[in-house]
Amino acid sequence: MRKILLAVTSLSMAAPVLPALAQVNPAPTIAPAPTPEEFKLPRPARERGIPTALAIEAAVAANASCQASTYKTTTLVTDSAGVPIVVISNDGAAAITQRIAMTKAQAVLKYKMSSGEVVAKVAKDPALAAEIKSNAMIETARPGAYAITAGSDVVAIISVSGAPGGDKDEVCAKAGIAKIQDRVK
């Protein structure tokens, strides 16, 4: 009886902690597992993008650029439709940097300009600011993402998050692009 009472007491004391444990990662970067209905749907091909090897090389170069300044960043490279090709986080980068990188990439995709240019437009356009705030895929305009182009075609997006300021993320993203741009087709 004493063991049962002790177990019940321990559980009741731990109960307030259990919701906190569930909040450790309240919004994971990766979407939930597909539903049974999704498994039945056709699986379309990916949109145009760069090869995985180039995406990795760009992400590693961008993160290395930031790491040289002691910034713990995440770099996301997507295809032309914003679907991730690669996400690489430096050791110690906060988990939220993955989600922020995706919001920056979504801004590039939607507005067809760098995320820094979106920030500049938001500062002058309250209607655009409201539109972005209401867009669950972006919510806040932040600098740090650019289109990767082949000629005039957007073939990928690179987005960096985690430096102390989007202007610093932009420098790292540009370093990633510079590493591969001459091989993008």
C-alpha cells in the first residue's frame, strides 16, 4: 500500500511537468507523418531544383562563413517551389533557426525578391506588412534568403538563420551562393 501511495504521489507531483515536457519542441521543423489518405494520393515529381550535392555544398559554405564569425546558424536550400533539398545546422544552432530559415525562403518564393528586399518593402507598405503577418508561412519579414538562379530562372532558394541580425545571415547566404553559382544550370 505504501508503494502505491508513493507512486500516486510521485505521479501527481509530476503531472504539472508533463505538459512542459510536451512543449520542448512545440513546432517541429518536419511536418507530421503522412495520413493514410495522403499515402493514396499520387506522388508528383519535385519542382526544378539544384542537385543535392550542390545544395549541400552551398549550405556548408554558408554555415562555414557564419561559423567563422562564431554564429551558430542553419542553412536551408529549397527547390524552386520551396520544398527543402537540404537543411544543415551548425553545432549549437537553435532548433528555431530551421523554422525561421523556412519563413525567409517562403518570403523569397512568394514575393520574387530577396527576403531583405521584402523587409525594406514592409517598412514602407502597411498593407504588405499586414499581409505578411497574416501569412502563417512567413508571419515576419526577415533578411537572409536569396533566390539561386540559372539565367533568369529561379531554380533554388538559400536561406540562413541564426546570426545576430539578418544582415549577417545575408552575408553567409551570399557566400553559399558564390560557392556554387558557376555550376548552377
